[in-house]
Amino acid sequence: MRRHGSPDDGGGDWTPAFADEPEKRRIANLLLVTVLAHELGHHAAQQQRCDPGLATERELRADELSVPIVRELVRDPRLAPLHARMRAIADDLIAHVGVDVPAGELRAWVLTQEYLPDTPAKYASLHLARQRRILAEPPRDVAGACLAGWRTRLATRQIVAPPGTLKTMATWHDTIAIAVDPVGHVWAVDYLGDAHQRHQVRRLDDPSVPVRTVEFDGFIDGLIAFSDQRLALFDRMSATLLEGPTLAPRRVALDAPDAIAFDERGELVVSHRTNGVWTAGPIADPARWTLRDDTGDERWGDGSRAGAIGGPTSFAVRGDRLVFFDGPRAALRTLSPSGTTGTLAGFRRGQRDGAATEAELFDVPAIAIVGDGSIAFVDQPLRDTLAFRILR
């Protein structure tokens, strides 16, 4: 331990003698994880209504609810030695600063003292004392009950459809816009860069299919596909239907759509997002599906009506079935006309194939419901990489 200045004025350098700079950074990252776990504890307490009224009690409750997260992490063989080292450094700091609390008395001490110590060094040592204590003492019964409810709540957000398997079929480089049709073919559109605003439309999964050229005067927000002779481009104000062997364009005026899709008959389905409400439906029935973005509302789990989702970023429909990508939560989900939601895969951000309950998703710009019931979609794990994936 190196220190300069008086421990009473808090103006010295209390940097522990780390083994090296990489160790210092790893321990700093581990401490950040404990802080995030504490904030998750606050969220769990608020959602389960077991958040105490007193400010200091709220902080201690968040500590208690963070215990399972931190304990699970430090069980990892790769983190256990680092955690032991962090505890040794904490003991050293606490010994020099002198802010420690006897075992079993942390709660009483915090409730009877000034919550913020008068120097940064004392505050740091108190924080470390709290971390050390919560890992040594089990949560109180009330916290355990709160956690039990939280686990049940989390379980309602998991897979509710019959478990499927996610598999990546192919990868490509990025394009302006991409679409998947109901047969599972993948389409892309690219700008040719000439004065006539010409674009080329091509099949990514079969380069032997002739590339066709279309003119589109506008900014392309998306491409959707129903077949090789029925595609559409849209630019938030209108859609241009591309029809027939030559993909002849036909303009369709729309009211600033958030996204569009084709239904099972090849008709347009349009979505809008207004004041926290997401609606989708054919032009003649624009609110056939409705979703409310009530992120603070307790109804957001699967099976709830009008559950909070955060808003779909892409979607596909077939009959009454609507499948959408929940961007904020990296999940493929379903929505019925009655407003009931369900989860097909995800709630983990990344890119991993496997069982739907373990699969990871990143960003899905294109989805299709294939005739056999599978979900074919394009994931974008990197800026210039596209992965074609199927959930069966």
C-alpha cells in the first residue's frame, strides 16, 4: 500500500500496490460488475415492491439482492483468484483507513452514521466493507422472498412456445437493405451510384438468379419480399411495390410507416409507433395488432396483454400470427390480435446457435414466417456482416 498525505484529510494517494497494471484494470472491471449488480438489486426491489422507504435501507436492500449475482460470478475458476486478490486489497485499504464494521453490525452501523463518510478514502473503504460483508453473510429472509418473486418474474419472460433450435445457414457482407421471403429466400438491394437513382435487386442465397435493376427516388429505409415477382421498398413516407418479371415500380402512399411487411396473400401490412403505442395491420385495418410500451408496468412478461416490449424493430405476419424482433431485449417474440405476447428465442444479446432457450440474437433487420412454420431471419452481429438464421 502506497499512501501520501494524512488519512484524515482524504487528500493522499491511496492506490493499493497492485501486482501490475493489467491486474489493476481487471480488478477495476470486477468492481464495476459489483456496482451493476447493486443497481440490478434496486430494479428487482422496485419491481417486486420490497424496496424500503428509508434511503439507507434501500441501499442495503440492493446490496442484499446483488449477492446471488456476485457469488455466481466469483465461482467461475477464471475469476476466483482475481476476487481473492480484490478482497486482500480491500482488507489492506480498510486497515489503513480504519472504516470497518464488526461482522453482523453493518446494517446497524449504516443506519446510525452519516451515510456519506467525510473523505473519499473512507467512503471507498466503507464500500469495500459492504462488498466483503454481503459476500460473507446470507441475505435476510425478506430479501430472499423478494428474490424468489423476482426469479418467478424472470421465468415468465422466457420461452413460452415449444422449444426450437436456431441454426445459422449462411453469412454475407452488408447491403443497403435486406429481406427474407416466405420461402426462405434472401433478397438484397444495392445502390448503383448513378444519376438515375438506379438500384440492383439480387438473391443472396442463389447468385445464379438474374440481377434486376430498378429506379427508386428516395432514401431506402427497408426492403420486403413476398416472391421473386413481388417486393417492396419503403422510405417512411411511401412504399414502392416492385411487381412482375421486371419488377416494375408502383408507388403506394403511406402515412409515415415505422416498418412494413407482406401478409400471406402478398398484401402490405404497415406498422406505426405513436406515443408509446405500436400498431400494425393491413391498410384497411391498421390496428389489427397493438402493443403498448409500458416499460415500467408490471404486465411486461409473456402471456400478459399489451405487455411492454420496447417496440418491434422488424416483423413478419402470416394469418393472425405476428412475429417481431424486440430490439431492446434481443428477442424474437410473438403478438396475437388480442395483445398476448410470447417469446420464441433470445433475451440474450450475441450470436450463438442452439436451443431457443440458450440462443443469442443481436440485431434482426428482416424476418419471414416460412410455410412450415419456421422463422427465417437475417441477424447482423457486425456492421458489415449478415447472418441468415432459421429457428425451427
